[in-house]
Amino acid sequence: MKRKIRILIGNSQKAISDVLLDTIDWLGNGQYELVATSTERAEQMLEYVRSQEFDLCIVILNNLSYPPEYHRPSYGPSMAVADYRAKFTDMASQFVAELKRDSRLPVIAMAGEGATACSSADYYFSLPYPAPEFMEAVKNCLSVEEGKSIGAMPTYSEQEQDDLKLRVSRAEETVKRPFYRTFVRDEIPVKTPDETIWVKNKKSIWKEPLIWVFLAFNSVWAWFCINIILTSHEVSWFMGILRAIAMFWTMGLPAAILYIREVSEAGEPINGSSFFSLTLLQAPFFGLIGAGGAAWVLALFAWFCQSLFGIKPFSH
């Protein structure tokens, strides 16, 4: 189960926030669910920490709008750069101190200009921030019981580490296969004595050419099953039900074969409920949709040919 980490971000530039979240997500190796709340207003940040719970606060000091009572300095020809930075640093430190007083949250402060430090923050970085130091700061800020840090790996023996690496490597190779992600599952749990690591391939199955090839084949196969099994002489209602069941079962055969192949290669048992849901419901359903779409396209093509050229392409 992924661990939820609630992060409050004070920043007006979404691109920077996205980079920060991607860095933290990479640090957690996909094991954490990041829930981010972002605002560009300093007073809104104070309201959030008073009314909600967070695990970490990240603030880009020069990308916030401050209320008048903070007296944010205005840089101009009449003010020396050093004076502006000193006044902005004092104002930013005052705000972060109030933020921590109201929430007691660990705060990582950053600034691209203006502030040169922030004494009230747990960590301070100038933008662009150094990624290794930032990740170390995140670990320390999100410390958990028994002195462990989020993202820190448990201590294993050399043999246990080799075994874990091997199992993770096998899981990564398995979830690379598009048919496995489509028919079996899109992530694999790798259990350790202390936690469960979820190995997942972020590539969408809709970007896999093999999936589109299978959908096209499944549609043609469904059309074939409909025409072969249902187009016959009149039969009793009992035989009609049997033929309908046979049609759905036959329509699911390609998916069933691929499912069995994928779980066999992964060395996993067949999940009965997943197997029957796939072969008797999902595969026939998508096959019927594809066959219906193909029939509609062919009918439109026939109408087009007949209307413009007087040709009936599918007439005997």
C-alpha cells in the first residue's frame, strides 16, 4: 500500500511545483502517493496550515504574494540591491516563522531572487536548487518513527539485497509486456520483510502498438464468430441460448490464450474470477464494439460508393 504524503506548496509557477513533486516522487521510487496543495498567496498558506494537516511545506519565497502587513520591499533605483535583499530576507524569515508557529511543519524554503537566506526554515536553497541536497532535506523533514527517513532503504544482508534486486528486476521485465499489463495487472508487488514495493510501468497501454493490433484482430474475430455461429436456420430457444453462450466463449478465446500465456511466463497462478471476466465479458464486449464499428464504417463506405458512383461494392 502506498504511503500518502501531504505537501503544501507556496509558489506561483506551476512548472517549478511540478519539478519539485517529480523529484520527491522519484525519491520515493513510486511507493508514495503525493497529495499536493498549492497556492501563491502567503495568507492562504497560513489558513491552510491552521485548518488542514500536512507532512511537509515547501515555499518559494519570491513567488508568493504577501499581505500589506508584511511590508514587502519594492526594488527600484532608489534602493541598493544589498538593502533590498536584506529587507526581503527579514520579511521572508518572519513569514516562515509564523508558518511554523501555526503548524510546526518542517519547512523547506527556496528563492530565486530577493532572499539570501531564511533562518526560520528547516532548510533553505537558492534556485535552481541542488537535487541531491534537496532530496536529503526531504528525507530528514519526513522522518518517521525509530529514526528512519522516508525513502531510506531498510538494512538487509548482502544475500537479501541480491534477492530483492533479482525479484524487482523480474517484476520490471514482466510489467514491460503490454499484454501482461492489459490482461493480468499493471503493477506487481514485491514483498520484503519490512514493506511491499510496487513495481509499475508508467507507459500507457494505449501507446503500445501490439494492443491496437490485438483490438483490431479481436474485432474481426468477433465478426467472424457472429456470422458463423448465429447465421443459420431457425432453431429452438434452447439451442439459441447454447449458440449465444458458444459465441461469447469463442469470442473470448484470443484473450484467454494470451492471458494463459502471460501468467505462465510470469510463473503466476490463474486467477479464476479475472480469467472468466476477461474471456466471457470484457473481450466479447470490446469485440462487439469493434465489430459494430467496422460494420458501420463498411455501411458508410457502401452508401458513399452507391451515392457517388452508383456502385454496390458488397452486392452479389
